[in-house]
Amino acid sequence: MPTPIDDVPWGGKPEFVVGLDIGTAHSSVTFSYLQPGRVPLPERVTHWPSAAGFGGTDEAKTASKLYYDKYNQLKVAGAEVYTPRNRHAAKDQDWHLVRYFKLFLHPPAMANYEDFNFEALPAGLTIETVYADIIRYLLEHTKKRINERSDMEDWEELSRNITLVIAHPNGWGVQQQARLRSSVVMSGFIGGDDSVRRVRFVPEAEASVHYILWKQYKNLEPGDQFIVCDAGGSTVDTAAYVVQGVAEGEMSGDRNPETATVTDAKKGIRTRLTNAFRSNKSKSATPTAFYSPTPSIRLKEVKPSDCQPAGGIFVNEAFIKYLKSILNAQPPEQQRMVEQFIQKGEENFELHCKREFNTGPEAQQYYVVEAGVSLPENPDGICKIDSQVCSSTINIYLLLSSLDHRKVVQSFFEDPVRGVIKSLHKQLAGMRPKYIFLVGGFGASKYLRRRVEEEFRPWNIRVLFLDDTYGKAASDGSIIWYVKQRVVGRAARMSFGLKTMEPYDPEVLEHVHRPTKTLANGIPHVGGKWSQIIARSQMVDCNLVIKKAYERMYESFNPDLGQFTVALYAWVNEATSPPGWVVDSNDNMIDGFELVCFISAQISTMEGALQKDPSSDNCWRLGFILCIEFDGVELKARLEWVEKVTEGILRAGPAQVLVN
């Protein structure tokens, strides 16, 4: 029986929520059927095909890998790529293995892959198609598992009210969300007209903090600060939070802040679930009894979250490079066996040595990486490739000594570990946190845990870990996030703004070399001015709406109003403040700015808002307000204007967020 997300029944309408965590190395699915009058339960999808080598049927994750044929048709996905039959078919029919595809969606600021063996997608295969295929694979298996149950409605009935919640790196934004949403539509599970409403997104660190608060065992009080570090496959997502308060008596699904009261700041927040976090010296505790009503913790980010291109796959890549270096003397006729040795060796390294490796008193005398492929003996003084007779078969393994030559193995970890520590220090600056919670697949590494503990012990910060062999925090956390919505304030990760025009002034140096445009009122203007609407680190409340007044001028009282489109820009350079202009005098975008998206709206219904300009014979002004809101972590927009014919009644109309 899964542990309830909340002690109190769901108070909203019936919903079927599916959380997806499509990781760089592994993917997972969690779902919850939210029914009025019943407590919400998160349920993991297990029994993935061919997952016997990855935790057995209890394994709640599968491999983020796919095989495509030469026509870019999907042949196999998930852990099924590891079966001998599919390996043989891939070799025989020249299938292409697609892995680490998540890296193709990273924005330029995160694309730091020096010395990384970054395989391109097959020609003609788009990243949207790959995501559509993996989403389809994950949801088809989820559908199968649900339809096999007798205690739930079937998928066809549940999917009428389906909402997908997709966890993604903290460094992703509007463009990545749009491409993921497009892939969901391509998968066939949600139609294009419903995708904006039925596909939601949550940053991985925020999903993890919801999972932590569901599982954690310590008391947290208003004012307490802590850091969450989700060390995953290709990114390390780190966020710093402060407990703002505790709302009591809130029904699940009741998101109205007026229905909640805040407790005394001296009152600790007693958790009611599993003691899943522990330090190295603490032991697991048994689940506690239910409390009712459950205090609902409210959090705010202390500063912009951080997302570093570091993670477990970089350890694997360093190991592969090392293997290649010690096998480079093999004769040409052995190259196919070398490839198989490297492939199977990496898989075994991922399952055992990578997780178990450590230094200090807990270090083992040696680590064995089995490959199961026969190669001539090739000792090199640092490691040893031996053949071991077992059941009349040759089993080749790599012997990695952690006493004499542990620096070799340790070197595989160094760059990713430094990335984790760098990200934590970045969040720690100016804070006094009680805890660091380390989660994620790479967060299970004993060596990483040791290094993080050693690094922050002088700060008197307690480092706590999540031991969950079979699951992924982000998919569970995405469901809990949807139900609880604990984070009520986020710090903007970058400055957002618009490109505007202002009247030409020959006394302003920046105006002199810029082209001018004379508007309907007869006044020349220059364009490209930066108009900031959100500053980096500004606290963005979950209900905050940014409003920006706009005015258009026309030479007729009956113009063709048509479409209004404005570009939203971001200043991504953390080291400096944005300049006063988005483009230079040649209309080239200044380094540090990025085009985020376009906001577009039909304004033909605004005729009643046209006003005659009293200072000009041939100028009519149309004033309206662009409203931008961050609903959770997604960008939404609308227009507002005042109808003069209705005596100042405020009107509103929708606006679309479009990406290039």
C-alpha cells in the first residue's frame, strides 16, 4: 500500500495525474487517481519489460535508451535494449542506439560537454520524435499496468481527465517546455487543443523538495533554511529554500490561501510519514502514525536555483575513456570484442562499482567490473584484465584496486563531484542552512556522499541522503507537487524584458547612430530599448502578474488592428546587470541576451479602445496592457484594455506564448 500524499481527502474534482521523469540515464512514471473524499496516493509504475537486471520487478525505472532502424523507425525502447536478442538484432540489422538524448534539449548555457563523446542523432531523426517515442513507450506500459488491475477504472476512462506533469532540469525554460509539449502531442496521448491545459511542468529540484517533505523525518520551523541538491544523470539541480510558514486545516486540492491559517513561528512542523532521510550514523526509522489535520509547509526560494552540467553520465564517460586507453593495443581482429567489452563493462560499472566506490575507511580492497567477453590478457600495472573460469565459460573482468591505484577510479568522479560542490557553494553563499538534502541517481554514490559531507562539515550543516534503490524522486515528487504546491515564491533565474521604442533625442549618445522611425503622431522614435519586467533574483509570487502598458498609433480612426506580437527577451549573464539596449546600432542582439519567446494576441476586438490624439490631426492611439504571469513555472499571458464605449469597463483577451 503506497503512503498517502496527504492525510486528508482530496477536495477537488476527479483527476488522473501522471508524473514523468525522463532522465538522461533512466526514466520513471508515477500516477495518482485523485478522487473526492479519498486520500491521494502516489503509485509507481513497475514491472518494466526486461528490467530483471535493473532491480527486478520492483524497479520503478527503466533505461532512457532507444534503438532505431535505418529508416528512423523505433524498434526497441527502455531496458529491452539490453536483452541478448535485441543486441544481436541491432548488430545484424544495423540499428542505431540513441541515448543521452536529453542533452540535445539543454540550452546553450548548459551545453558544456568538453571531452564528452556526444553522439549525434541519426540524420532525419528529430529530438521531438525521440521524446515522443519515449513518452509513448512509458505511457503504453503505464496503460498496460493499469488495465491489468481490478481495483481501478480502465485507462480509457481515466485518461479522459488525464494531466501529465513532466519534471525537467531547473535550467530549462519556455523553449524546452514547448518542445516537450509538442512531443506529448506527437505521442498521441493528448491532443494539441488540450496540451496547454493538460501538460504541466515542474523543475527537478522543486519536485525533489516535495518528495523530501513527504519523506523527511526532522522538524522544520518557519525561518529554517535548507538546500536541496538533485544530482542526476547530466545535470545537478540545486535550490535553496526557507520555510515561510505552516498552513493548517487545508484540504488537498484546495489551493485557496484564504482557507488556510498560519501557525505560530515557534511551532515545529511534525512530519507524519517515513524516516527516509538519514545521515551516515543514523538508522532507518519506522513509519509514524497519521496526524490530522496535516500541517502544510509553505516554502520560498532564497535565491535563483542553479543548474550545472554535471552528473553520473560524466563518470561513465571517464570510465569508458580509461577502458579504451588500456585496450588500445588490441589487434584489429579484436575490435568488435573490444566494443562489446566496453559496452558490457560500462553496464556493470553503472550497477556496482560506480555506486559502491569510496575512499577512506569504507573503501573496499578492490572493485570488479565484469564484462563477460573474452580478450587476451593485457596487464598494464594500473589495472588488470584477467580471465576467470566459471562454469566452463570465460568471464573477463576488470580488477580495480582501491588501495594501491584508487586514484585511477577516483579520477572518474572528480569533475562531476566538483560540479556538485560548486553548485552547493553557489547556493550556500549568504545563507545559514540547517540541512543539505542530496538526492538523485548520482546522489546515491558513496564517494559523492563522502565528499559532500567532508566539504560542509566545517559549516555545521547536516547532510542527509535519500535511500530509495528502486525509485526516482522526481516522478514521485511531480505528483506530490501537483497536489501540495508547497513553493509559493520563486526567485527569477534571469532578468526578463521587452524591446521597446522611445522618442529620438539627439542629445542622447545611444540615439545618434540608431535608425529612426516616425510614428503616426509625427515624432521620430528609436527602437531596441531594454524594458525590464522581472529582475534576476526578484521573488516571483505564485500569484504575481506582471503588467506592462503598451500603446500603438494609427493614422486612421478605423484601422486594421490585426495581430499584436511582442518578443520576450532574457538577460542570462549572471556576472553583470543588463545594459540599456537589447540590440546595437546595427540591430544585432547584444551578447548576454536570448530570445525567449513571442507573445501574440488578436487585437481586432479592441476598436472601442481607440482614442483620438488631441495633439495630432491624423493620430489615433490604442492603449492596452500586456499581462504576464508565471503559473507555477510556466509562462502565461493575456491582454487587458479599457472600452471607452462601455464607460471604462476593463476587458481581457487571451494571448499565446509562441517559440521559434
